[in-house]
Amino acid sequence: MSLNIFIIRIIFLIYMASLCFGTSNFYVQMLTPRKGLGHPPKICFLFLFFLTAGTVFVFFNSTVISSIWFLTSLALPAFVLFQDKVLTKVFMCFLALLSCSFAEMTAFALLLAINLFFPEKDLIPAHIFRSGNVFLSFITFAIISFAYTLLLFVISKALKRLHTYLKPRIGILLAFPFFIVIINDGMLTGIDSHKQLYIYTPVLLVLFIFAIFILSKGLKELRKQELLTLQTEKQRKKVEYQLLYYKKMGKEFISLRKWKHDMTNHISAITFLLENKNYEDAKKYLEELL
């Protein structure tokens, strides 16, 4: 093993650690850790890193095996360390994997786009890693890590704002393009020549358009769910207002009955005094009341 390849593997290991850190924070924010887990972010990070670290040993030999291993490792902690419903866990895994694939596509597509304008440069990702180009490998991994962290941040913020609207079923529909992205990602990663690049580009474009179509359908379902949730929330507030009004009216009614009871006693007392010609006492009693 050359020194450059060894350095790239070290960079790749650091890159894995950054992905694990972002993923563990995302899972802890969006899912409910199991009881007695201790320190969830740290445990989730170590769990992820222990699993994904093995990718570095097969990354340069078999891209397919390493991708399957990495994707499985990224999803497994959600099912082991958290106690939410299975559908919710699947949705969060889809989002994490989708973000990772989009981040990789961002970096790979950027390199391949540059390569189209500069054919003399060999910027095919597989060639960069295997040739021992430390600088380009570092730039590629840095772009992926930054894009992945940014995507998870945006998604977590959006989910916190839309958690009452976004049901897991709709979420899975929105995340379905993940499968298409994985196909695209695999094709991009597997490109080994410029001929393959020219052949795969139209296919990737068609798959991308299909992913946009599915995403659009999911967003429409989300909008329907949002309107339904808003209507339900409006009805709930209306019922709560009515209950509060009836409760207030009940208190006023009890207060009125008490006032009526007290007035009856006062009138009875004054009547008794007048009947017994105790006019001075009746006068004093009235003055005390007033």
C-alpha cells in the first residue's frame, strides 16, 4: 500500500466519523432513545462509527459491498437504540440515507461536470480514490461531509416545524426518491470511463425527473394533510373555547344562586324585624348591607 493510499484511507475514516456524528445527532433529535441508554448522542455515535469504520477496509476493493455495508450500518442504530414506531424509524433512516446519497451526488456530479469541460483531466471519483490523489480525495470528502451535515440540519428544522402535518406514511412517500437516488449514486460511483459517463447521463436525467414527480406527489399529499390538520386544530380550539365558556357560565350560575340565597336570607331578616316593629334594628341592618 502506497503512502498516498494510506493517507486517503485516514481521510476517509475521518469522513466516516463526521457522517456518524451528524447522523447520531439527527437520530437523537428526531427519535426517542430507549430508557437506560445513558448518553444517547455519544452511544449512537460510537455505535455508528464502530459499524461504518469497516467500510474503509473494503472501500477501495468493492464499491458495491462497501455501499451496502455503509447504508446498512447507517440505518441499524435507529432500530436498535430508539423506541419509536417502526414506520417512524424507517422514515428517519430514509431521510438520513437520502441526505447521504444527495451529498455524495453533489460532490461526484460537480467533479464529473468539470470533467466534461476538461476531458484531459481524470476526475472520475473511482479513479481519484484509487490513484492516490490526496488533494482531490480530501476536497471530495469535505464537500460530501458539509453537504450531508447541511441537509440533516435543514431537514431536522423542517420536521420540527411540520411534525403535526408530516405523517410517517406521507414521509415515506416523500422519501421514496431515496431508492432512485441510490440507483443514481451507484451509477455515478460505478462510472469507470468517459464512455460510461456519456451513456449514463441521459439515464440519470430520466431517473431524476421521475424522482421529482414522486416528490411532487408526496408534497401534494403533505399539503392535504396540512389542511386537514389545520381544520382539526381549528375545531379543537373551538371546542376548547366552548368548554371554557360553559365552565365560566357554570361558575357565574353558582355565584348567582349563592347571591339569591343570601338576598333571601337578608329579606327574611328585615321582614322579621319590621313585623316585630324593630324599625331601628331594621334600619341599621339595611345600612350594613348598603
